[in-house]
Amino acid sequence: MKYAVFTVALALAGCGGAGQSPGSAAPEPGPTASPAKAESVPQPVDLPNINPQPGPTAKAVQPIQHEPIMKPTKVAAAKIVKTEAEWRDTLTPEEYRILRQKGTERAFTGKYDNHFKDGTYICKACGTALFLSETKYNSGCGWPAFFKSIDSTVDETPDTSLGMVRIEITCKKCNGHLGHIFDDGPNPTGLRYCVNSASMDFVPAEKKPGAAK
Ligand SMILES: [Zn+2]
């Protein structure tokens, strides 16, 4: 718990006001402020003058979050934020139910399930290019399936609804619900991006810029 130790150290240094001392003494953060000490120390109060540590005051101790999946990816500049009323205005009821309320279209009913033309699948809500036709394959699962998304366009979040443990995929730009990702896809990724047709629109290759194939 280095972070906790630093926090305590900062608090102590801040109270003592010894922030400017250059810190020639060796900072030894280890035994100083372990809060869980329970061995024969009579008073449980944190002693303010146990070896005041001069050094790390100036360093900004900021909590670094490194959770690989649940990261709150704040790509603030790129996010599209609309009110629910605005989304209702721009989406059909079915699209709204799926994209904004995490619904699922019935299997084998989506317009892109058996759709294999050349082009780009974009987010129905915000227009972000999400999948290329060359990564689409027929999984037989009843929904459009891709083994790869376009880089940095899709967020993945654990989803334990319906008594299952799945990974939800959403549009990184507008947070629109796309579907789920499974690990039973083909090579080269072994992944299956299982996407609702209603979450996407299709731009044929002729209109796609740089569609050299
Ligand atoms: Zn989107």
C-alpha cells in the first residue's frame, strides 16, 4: 500500500509545514506510517512527529487508475453527449431501445445479419465508423458478426445482466450500445463482435474514402 503510506506522509508533512526542506535525509516510507500496526503500541493515535519525511511533498501523488476493462475512458473532446429526449428525436423507437437502453433485436431479424457487401458499418447514433466489411463473417448466431473492430472505436465493459457474464460493446464516441463480444470468433483474433443491426448503418465501399481493396 504505497499510496496509503504516501497519503499519510503527505498529511503529516502538510501539517508540520516542513515542505520546503530539500530532503537530504533518506526518505524511508516503510515502517513509518503503517496504519495497521498492532504490536504493543499503546496509543492508537498517529503520532505526528514520527520521523517527518521531507522529501515527497512536492511530488504530486495522484491515483493512477489502471484497470484494463472498467476504465472510464474520458475522451472528453470526442464524446457525444445528448439528452435522452434528443436521442429519442434522432433515433427510431427500436434504435433507441437498443442503442440507449441496451436492448437486443431478435435473432435473424436484423437487416445486416446476412449482408456482405463491401463497405463500412458505422454507428447509427453518431456516424462513427466501427467495422469494415472485410472483418464481417457469417457466424450463424443471428446477428451481424465481426472478428475485429476499427481501432479505438469500441469500448468493452463487463455486463452481468440476465444472469450471464458477458462483455458489452459500446460506441466509444456516443456510448451507444452495440452488442457483446465473445471469444468464439475465427482467426486471426478469435473474437466475435456480435452487433445489433439496428445499432449500425452501412456505407457502401464506393462512398468510403480510401477504399482500396
Ligand atoms: Zn456512436
